[in-house]
Amino acid sequence: MVKLTVPLAMEQFFRILVSSVDTFMLSTYSDKAVAGVGLVAQYVFFLQILFNVVCIGSSIVLAQYLGAKKTDQELNYIAQASTVMITVLALILTALVIFGIGPLVGCYNLEPEVEKSAVDYFMIYGGFCSVFTAFSLLQSSILRSYGYTKDAMIVTIIANIINVCGNAVALGFLGFTLPEPFSGVKGVAWASGLSMIVSTFILQIMIARKKDVQFNLKGIKEVPSRVYHVILSIGVPTGGENLSYNVANIAQTAMFSTLGTNVMSAHVYTQTIIRFAYALSIAIGAATQIKTGYFVGEHRSEEAYRKLYRYWIFATISSISLVGICNLFKTPIISLFTPVDGPIFPIVASLMIVSFYIETGRCMNLIFIGGLKGSGDIKFPVGYGIFSMWTIIVGLGWFLGLYMGMGIIGFWIAVGTEETTRGIVMLLRWRSKKWMKKAIV
């Protein structure tokens, strides 16, 4: 578990660090650019959720197959089927982004500069470069399923260094400015795309060198239809849950976008800071999913049952401690993004306090849902999650944020309430042990 978690945690921390640097660099360029890119970042994540329908499905199936010691051919079928599905999906989504970004952004009440930043970034990174994003996600998930989390971490670090260097060039940090379309927000988008292109090629080289990783595309047309079915039977519900969560957050963003650019920028800045607090929980949740799959494949479900509680306690203590540190030093941290005497600063400071509530519930969700999914118990957490997200994140968010006039604070309290209540339900599901009957193998 430690070998799985440490590289995953380092990868998450580095991703978030670079994302924070991105936001900081953009904040020196324009607060309106931050608001625009922050808005469409949800849709970039939305695309990644769709790609993860295939990636998560294949990783869960692989984990249980590896635990059950399936043949190399059976393992290779998973990689082949995943490659076919991710290619088709990426091409379809690329076309949708290119032709749909204008009408999509037009649905928001945005200032012209914010809207232009949103369109430019999403068209390039979410559209033209999404094929490489899809393949890098699939390649990384396969490596992690085989236990090579360190390799995936190394590639992520390399890709993000490329991204930061590209941003520095695009925004003129090195003392010179590139011509359009490689400067400003467009240049930042191309830098992100280049990082995905490079990571795709490096990951493929790494996979080719791992003799135990089955990823040979020869005979790809001969994959049995049952393989596609088993991946999608896991991936579609899991992706559906993630998709619902993202769409619910997009709906919430659409509501508080009416509160002005300062509120949207404060939302982006706070998320950027607090992501450091739950990076370790994300890593433990991902490792829990893989480890539970191994345990279930080896028919050691009772051992998985006991150990998950330890993972949860450790994740919660770690995450809340980091939130506390962020709040303790919030003045110098927030001032990296926005002036202390500016209108955005007090909003960010208030949201960081609400983060204690959110992260306590989020830890429960990440660990117990990771365990349930790794065991093959998919339908219950997905079904309840969709109900919870739309009634609480959207419904309660509207009630507190707009109807009761609490603004962005009300929306964040709604998110914390959803995370907490859903976490309790998932804990009770784990305690019931009904998931022990849901194994794939």
C-alpha cells in the first residue's frame, strides 16, 4: 500500500503545485484570464471524466484479473479493448469541442475578455489536444494497475515541468513575447497540450520496456465482445458518477457566475490553494481502489474490510492538518494570487475556513468509494451519488447561495454537506459487507 500511495501522493502534489503555478502566472497576466480559464477548466475535467469511463473500467478489471492471476492474453485483451474505445471517444469529443465551444460559453453571463479567454483555452487544450490527453490517461492507468505508480509519477512531473516552462514563454516571463497564437492564454493552452503530447510518447516507451505489462496491439480486431462489456459495465457507472458530480458543479458555477468576476476568481484561487490539502486523500483513495481489487481477486475480502478503516483515519488526519496549515498561513498564501487590500482577498479567506467542513466529508468519500469500486460494487455508490449531488450541491446550493443570499459561502457549504452525508452513506455501505458479493472474478 505504501509503494502504491507514496508515488501517487507525490504525483498529486506535483500536479497541484504546477496547477497553482499556472494560476499564479495567469493572475499576474489578468484576473479576467483566471476567471475564463477557471470556468472552462471544469469542462476540461469533464472531458477527462469521459475518458476515465474507459480508464477506470480497465484499471479495476485489471486489478482483479491480476489478483486472480489471469493469463497474459486475458490481460492484453483489456489493454486492446481500452485502446479502441479511448480512440473513438477522443475523436468524437474533439469534434464536439471545436464546434460547440462558442454556444457553450455563450450560455454564461461573462465579460468579453473572460469569454475570449475561456474560448481560446478550451478550443486548443480541450479540443485539438484532447486525443493526447486521452491516451496519456489510459497509459497511466494501466501502469498503475500493474503497480508502476512511480513511473506514472515521473512522467507527470516531466509533463508538468514542460507545461510551466511553456507558460513562462507564453506569458513573457523570460523577457520576450511570442507572436499569436503562442502568447497569452492561447500560449498557455498550447503549453498544456504539448505536455500531454510528450507524456504520451514517454509513457508508451515505458510500457514497451515493462515485460510484465501486457499492451500489445497486434490482433486488436480479435478482442472478444465480452471484454468490452466487462470494462464498460464498470467504467460507465463509475464515469457516470464522476460526470454527474462535474455537471452538478458546472450548474453551481453557472449560478454563482452571476455574482461577478471577483467571486469567480476567488473560487478559482481557493480551490487552487486547498487542493494541496486533499492531494494525499486522493492518492490513498486511488491506491485503495487498486489494493481492494487485488484483495478481492485473491479472495481476501475480510482483510480489505479491516484495512480500509486505517486508510480512512490516516487520510482524514492528513487532509485536515493540511487545511489547518493553509489557514494558519493564509495571508501570505492568498497574497501570492491577489492583493491583501483587494476585494477578492476576504472572499478567499472565508472560503478557506469552510474547507474544513468540505475536506472532512471528502476524505470519507474518497476512501470508502474507492474501496467499493475496487471490489466491483458500482451501482449503489453511483445511484446514491447522482441523487445526492443534484439535490444537495445544486438544490441546497441554490437555496443557500442565492435564495438565502449567502453568496459563494452558501454554495461551498452545500458542497461540504453533500460530501459529508454521502461519505456517511458510503461508510454504512462498506460496513454492511454487501460489496463482498460484487466481485468480477
